[in-house]
Amino acid sequence: MTSSGTEEESLWIEQIARGDREAFEKLYRVYSVRLFRYLFSMVQEKNVAEELTNDVLLAAWKGAAEFRGQSKPSTWLFGIARHKALSSLRQVNSHTVDIKEASEIMEPREGPEELVTRERLQQRLRSALQQLSQPHREVVELTFYQGLSYQEIAEIMQCSVNTVKTRMFYAKKYLRDHLEKAGIGGEMP
Amino acid sequence: MKHSEINELLPWYANATLREEERQIVEGHLANCRECTRELETLSMMQQAIVDINNAVKPSARLTFERALDKVEEYETAKPGTDRANVRASLRDWIGNFFSGWWTSTPLLPRAIIAVQALLLIGLAGSIFYGQHKEKIYTTSSASSGDRSNTRIVVSFDANASEQQMRQAISAVHGKIINGPSALDLYTIQVPIPPERSAEIQQVLKTLQQNGRVIRFAEQQP
């Protein structure tokens, strides 16, 4: 997001605070799917992620007057989304495996002759991501899919930048090991 | 900056969000570090795969702006100070006073009959009130059926058209929505042209019909 894009989005939020439905629609068009995918990566259920997406946007409508522009609109929205997702997860028994535990889960072996296709990489990576603990997976998703800086991620996750970097360090190590075990990325460092 | 510190920054070098000075340091380091160059290749591959994984997750048809807006409207109408919230508060006060007054001293049978009648009345009033307000956003005003200074046009919007596109399409002909959506998803719009000026009305219809991305159907209301 360019700074002019951020300024435009901040303006929409100001307009939303005055009850402007068109500005709300603009914000919705830009963020609904991004928020939905982020929420889905956390709650792993489409229906819930959709419901939460609307909850986040309603919260943005309600809280627009309190938005002071100290953070980017994207950081603000993802912060709300994270809060909603964690509240939702607290209500259900989420099945996440601690990163240490996850590293001991063995994948079924496949013949080395199998070609490393993009589809297979995605399949492996999807499975590995699901086995990461919530905060590790979040850092990966926010970095690689949402394209956020480590400072923004720290703000959203309400932790230090060092924590973000450490989580990324362990997450990428786990993902790399997981792929190597499956015979993908043998050349990886 | 040490090798390990630079290595930590690689994911954000890959997603192009590093500050300029950090980006330059990483680039300088990459020119001489084979390990980090290989890791960057791996991270870029992972990034692409993660983007593909996420893009494959499609929201259902239920994730629409209209639903989000419904939630907003629901919230707005329930806010203290709004018409509906005021009606609710008055009703609550009235019921409170009713129960604390003569009600408690009235015999059981008359009380039951009055309660049933009151419920029916509240239900009726509620349905009328709700019926008037639920399409609030789309119904801007209503013209009398005998209005000879305006012409009504029946319009059907494309299912993928946004509210903004709909508004733009209507304002392009200086129209306003006066009714809709009907059960068939039809809207009635009104343009400030008397019905006898048929050439101008035909021009308006043509303008609407040419906007095929937003409008599927536009005909003068008989």
C-alpha cells in the first residue's frame, strides 16, 4: 500500500465516522476478501471467517470516530480482525499443535522419483502451515500473503518486533524442515 | 549488521516492506552471501505458494457488501436517539408503567384477553414499522401516483453491480430510486421529465440500457 493509498483509506475512515455509506463500501471492496482470508487462516472455517469479516467491518464502522491515524488503516483493521478471531477461537476447541510438537509429526514418505510440482509444494506447505501454532502461522500469513512489514505485524499482534522476527525464524525453519522431509527443496539451506 | 540479523530480515526483503536503509544493507549482503541468497530463493518460492494457497480460498456468495451494510443499518437503527430505538424505549416505559399500575389489581381472565390483544397490536405495529424502514437505503422518497411532472422507470440491476455503480447509473439520468427492490429485484426510479416528453424519456432509457455492466433492464413504467 502506497502512502497515498493509506491517506485515501484514512479519508474513507473519516467519512465513515460521519456515516458515509459510500466510503464504507470503498473500504469493504478493498478489505473484505483480504480480511476474510486472514480470518480463515486463523479460524479455518469459511462460514465463521465470513461472519467475522462482517463483524470486523461493523466494528470499523462503529469505531471509525476513534481512529486517529496513528497506525495505518490496514494495521487497524487487521488488529480488529485478530481480536475477533482470537475471541472466536476461545469459544471453540482449536486444534493447533505447538511448534515443538509439530516438528515431531512425521509425514508419510514418498518416493524420491516423484516430481516436485508446484501443486505438491502447495499441498505440503498447506499441511505444514496448519500444523504451526497460531502465532507462528499468523506471522507467516501476514508477511507472505498480506505483505505487511514486521513493524505492522508487531502492532497487529501487540508484541515486540523481536518477537515477530523470532516467530518467523522458527516458522520458516519448521516449514523448510517439513518440506525437506517430504523431499521438496533438497537444495534449501 | 551481523549475518544473523540480516538473515532475519529476508522475509521482509522478499515482501518488499523493508525501510530503504535496511533494503540496501540486505542487498549489499546478498551480493556476497550464498547462504542468504539461497534462503531468499526458498522464501520467494514459499511466498508464491502461500499466495496461491490463499487465493484458492474463495469466500462464498454470502460475503457481500449488502450483508455488511445490513449489519450497519441494524446497528444504526438500534442506536439510542434513532426513531426505532426511541420507539423501543417508549414501549418499554409504557409497558413498565402499565404493569406497575392497575394491571396487577385486574382479575386474571380480563388480563389474559388484554395481553393477547396487546401482543397482536404490537406485532401489527412492528410489521408496519419494519416494512417502512427495512429498505430505507434504497427508498429515497415516494411520488404520488398522479404526479405528471416526473416519469417512472422500472430498472433491474446486474447482480454484481455495487451500490455505488447503481447510484452513479441513476444519477447519470438525474433519477432517484423511489421504490424497490421488489420480489423480482426490480427498482422503480423517477426522472424529472414529464411523461409526454417521450423523446427525452427515450434518451434516458437509452442511456440506462447502454450501461449494460450495471443495468440489465430499463423500461418506462406503464
